[in-house]
Amino acid sequence: MPEPSLPKAEKSIVKGCLEERLRIRKSLRILVLKVGSQILTDESGALSPRAFGRIARQVALLRTEGIRVVLVSSGAIAAGREKIGLGKKPLSLALKQAAASAGQSSLMIQWERALGRHGIHTAQILLTPSDIVDRERFTNLERTTETLLSLGIVPVVNENDAVATFEIRFGDNDRLSAYVAGLIRADCLLLLSDVSHLYTADPRVVRDAKKIACIHGISPEIERMAGVSRSGLGTGGMASKVSTALWANGWGLPVGVLKGDIPSGIFRFFEGRTGTLFETHEKLPSNRKIWIGHFSRPMGGFRLDMGAAKALSEGKRSLLGAGVVGVEGQFLPRDPVYLIDPQGREVARGIARTGSAEWMDGMQGILVHRNDLVLTGQYHQGRKGER
Ligand code: GLU
């Protein structure tokens, strides 16, 4: 999957945000927990039943409060390495995929055991990006997940590594967990890893690096942290966490980053005692609009004149033929399309009423209806809360 671009905005690091954590905690109905391999394995790299137990206990406690939990769990490759005896050496793509296939069942056995101790059933969901990019599969996935949750089952999601190709894969489970959280309209996503906070600089290098408790949107400083993989971030994985969090914030999902191997870490996070919260005041749009604006993969779109780009970005308007100066790519009616301004910047995404061929044949009228249109990129940033 291509990296979602970070929206530009003038915002900053905010201290504390305890109130916001308490507010999220109070209204929590659905929580997605992304669990990284580092916290599910011991020093030898083997899956650690104790680690699974620690998280399962917290899931069980959350459920006594009626909170539904979805786990996005890594660890298949680690489990496969152990099973096949591959050690810790770097693996070729083929071996990684083989290890993931061999290890996925071991991973599920651990979750079944750990959650089963609390009388909780689990269900396995393996995904590739095409399952989310395709609107029909997306809808099915949404229905299956909702049904599982309503049955009191904890879905355990992972990337379907055996079939995911190098070019077309989520790449890491941080990104996958944000997709899943959007899909089920979660109230919060927590990324549990071996990093306790986002820091102002790399704490291994800079002695007085400060922990950041709360981030509200993007400042040049945060962008730098998001862009540079190792510097200033504590671990290599932080860049992916920051970009995932900011992307998900853009469509209304608050994201927490915390250390996953501390007892009661999730509860401590909501009490403001650990972790970094990426807070957002965006309103969560409908699932359909999340899909159009953030998950769809348009194969083409309409090029707008400046007047149309401005008009669309200012309010709820449909795209009419008069504002279009060209098409890019090929698409049919009902395909997702992007709408770009004369500088090539994305204004919005939508569902086409008119295909590219029909437009070339001179079809006018409504090309994208306003109900099928979502402002994206900079244009979205210019109109907070407008969906
Ligand atoms: N799907 C991989 C696994 O289960 C993990 C990818 C990741 O950790 O981001 O091992």
C-alpha cells in the first residue's frame, strides 16, 4: 500500500490531555488493540504464554464493562521461525511467508488459550489490502466483524502474509489496525509495542529527551519525527506508528501508543499514567465515507478547473461537467475516482456517476454527486469537521 500522505496543518504538541483520555475511556464501546510481535515473544524469540496472558486479562476486564475488543496481532512470523527452526537470521520473502503460514495457527492457539481462560472465544481474520479496497469485500468484512462482536467473540486479525505480495501489502500491522478500526468504527486504537512513548528525541542518544504525552495534529517537529525512521524516535517502528496515528486522526480516530508488556498498561494509559495519545477532534464519518475518502483506490479521476476545486472545497456541492477540464485513467460509472485541482493536488474522492469514456463522448450533468464525495488532503484540512 502506498504511504497515506500526512495532511498539513498548523498544530502542536499538547501537554497532558488527561481529560481527553478520560473522555475516550468513558465513551469507549469498541477498542482495537494492535499487539506487536516484540511483546508476544521472549528473549529467545519464542511466543511467550505469559505475555498473551497479560493482555488477555486486560481484555477480559474491559469486557466486564461491556467494551468490545478486536485484536490485531502480529507474531505469526516469529512463531513460524520457532516452529521451523529458522532462528533469528534475516529471511527471504518466501521464507517469511512460509514462516507466517506455519506460525499463524500457533499464534491463534496462544490467543485461544489465553482468552479461553476467561471464557472468551476467538475468531481468526486474515486480510490483504484487496479485501478492504474492494467495496463489496469491505462490506462483508464489516458485517462479519460486527456479527462476531455481537456474539461476544474476540476477532484476532493479522495480515494474510502467505498471499500478500511485496507491492500489495499493508506492510505492517500498525497500518492494518487503523484500517480495521475504521471499518468497525472503533472509538480508539491502541498500538501496544515495546515503546512506551513518543519522545522529543532519541532517548538512547539525547539524554534529556522528553516524553510526549499528547499530540494534537501535525507540527513540523512531528512531521520530522514521522518521516525519519530511526532518528528522534526511540525505535525504528515509531515512524510507522506516527504516520498511522496522524492518518487515522484525520478521519476521527484517536490513537494511543504505549508499552504493551506492562500489567494493566491499557488502564494506566487511560488514566494518563503512560503512553502517548494522538488526539483528534474530527468527527468520525459514516463507514461509506471512510471507505470513499480513505480506503478506496481510485484508478483515475477528473481534473477540475480552479473554480470548481474551490467551490467543492467550500461546501457540500456535486461535481458538474462544467467544472471539469479533463480525465485521468479509465473508470466506469460507480468506480471510485479522485478529483484534482489544476496543480494536481487532490481535492476530494468520490464515486463516479459518469465513466471516463462517457465524459470523453461529451456527457455533462452531475459527474459525482455530493453524497458520494469526501474532501481529502489539504482541502479537507481547510474545512475541519466537514464530511
Ligand atoms: N504479519 C506479521 C506477523 O504476524 C507481522 C507484521 C507486523 O508486525 O507489522 O508476523
